[in-house]
Amino acid sequence: MVAGKLMAHMKTKPKQATIVGVDLSDKKHQICVLDKNGEILSERTIPNSYAGLEKLSADYPEALIAMEVGTHSPWISNYLKEKGHKVIVANARKLRAIYCNERKSDKRDAQMIAKLARVDTSLLYPIEHGSVENLENRQRIAMRDTLVKHRVALINSVRFSLKSLGLRLSSPSSASFSSYARKVLCAQPSKLQLVESMLVVIEAMSDQIKQADRHIKEQMVTVLPESKRLMQIPGVGALSAVSFVLTIDDPWRFKDPRDVAAYLGLVPKRDQSGEIDKQLPISKAGNRQMRTLLVQCAQYIMRSNSPDCDLKRHGERIAARGGRIAKRKAIIAVARKLSVTMLTIWQRQIEYQPLVAIKANAV
């Protein structure tokens, strides 16, 4: 009778709240498990595999799991969420208590992550990874970017090699470089033979980049139709529009559209104390590739032959202050304003108006 009551009590007893701090690594993850009072229940390593994560989930069901952002955090966080855990992915750039520790180790890092998650998860400056489909699409764009960079490196290698032999090649478009080089070198077979293997690789890369561009345009029609609306802005192409939609993922994550500029690292850092408020460069936080694309779009908008618009006039007012620094600041300011404009168009589902300020004044 007593044994039966005891068993019933054990079955109805609520689960003890546990917090798991995970320091991610390529082969093994260091974990630190705390109870609700902050006492360490377990410290050990687990293999970086689905089997290891499944065992961790089974050992501590419904536990709060915290980890630093990194190469493995996207798929691991998605997997653990599917297992019913609340997962916190910490912003590594904000965790000064970890990376400035004089006695830094994987074990101490896991302890610190777990303790911060227990006290207040906001101390970890949590970030959100996108869905698996979103991450795969972003990786396709990242791979295209890698192909473009390597193609440029190979083209430069060919040009510099030929320059050392007394032949200077001009710089046509990267896509047509191989055919142009063969045309120039047809009268010099020895030099053509020297660089032929490089030209073949450059051609293959160009074909793959074209395929990636076609895939991006297909995404605009089938998967990400909202990106097509963003292309109404002059200078914003298919790659920039699709990348923006994939990077932001949910437009309503920002209550104020101006917050997107800070999310993408386009606002200045700040170091203010008392009467001192230093002027610092932009933070460069967030997605570097998206920030680069926005700057490239801003450079197009600021061209002398580009269409007139509020974005361009905003940049021209800043550039009019004079000097090279003013021009660079103007480009960043236009990129910042462009990101806010793109998010506003996406949130409100409105058409792009290039000269809103002029129309408002006329009214």
C-alpha cells in the first residue's frame, strides 16, 4: 500500500528544471548541466553526431539548452528544437565574459554559458537561425559567392602570369575572359598552352555561376515571390533581393524598420561616457555578405547616370560635405537607408516610390 502511494507520488512529481550549456566543437561538444539551483549535475563531452545529441535529449528531456553561435549551431539548434527543447543560441560577439577569460577552456565556456542561461537568457543576446530550407538557400548563395571570388583570383593569376612574360591583358567581364584571352593568345600558341588549364577552369566556374543565377531567379517566382517587389528599387538585383529576404526571414521580427540597419551592422559603434561620445565606424555585425551586397547597391544608386530618387539625394547631401571620407560615409548612409526602405516595402506590401519626399512637399 505504502509502496503504491510512493510510486504514484514519483509519477506525479514534476520534472526538475535543468539547464544545459554546450560549447560546440567539430568532433566533440563539452556540456555542463545545472539544476534549477545552479548546482552542477554533470560535466562531460558528447560526440558531434545525431546519436550524441539524441542521447543528450533523452538524458535531459525538456531541458533549456544554450550554445554559442557557430558552424554547427544552425543544424544542432534545429534538431534539438524538434526534440522539444527550448534552445538559446548565444551571440558570440557579445559574450565578453567568455572570450576574455584569462583561463579560457571548453569546460569553463560550457559552465559560463549554462550559468548565464540560468540567470537571464537575455545576457546571451540570443539570435535566431532560420529554417532548414532557409539555411540551405543561403548556403547556395554563399557557394555562388565563393565561386565568384575564386574566379576573380584565377583571372588575376592568368593576367599576372602573362604580364611577367611581357603581355598585358585588359580586363573585360569575368564571364567572357576565357574567350577573350584565347582570341588574344591565338597568335602565341606557347603562351596559350601555358594558361589553357586555367582558362578551362574559369569557363567551368562561369557555367556554374550562370546556373546559380538561374536558380536564384527561379526562387523569386516559386519560393520567394516577395523578393520581386524589392527589385523595383534601381540597383537592387535578383541576388540582392533574394539574399535580403533569406537573411531577414521574418520581416516582423523588427518592430521599427530602422532596427534592420543595426541588425546588418550598418550603424556606427558607440563608446560614450560622460561628456565623451566618440565617433566610431560601423559595427559590421550580422551577415557580412548581405552588408556587402547593400553597399554595392548603394554604389550603383550613387552613380551620376543612375535614376533620381530620395536615396540618391540623401547620399549626395552627405557627399557634398567634401573629401573622400564624406563619399565613403555617403555610400554607407545610402546602404543603411536602403535596408530600411526594403524592409518597409516588404512589411507594408507597397510599391516603391523613388521620390516620396518631393510628393509629400507638393501636397
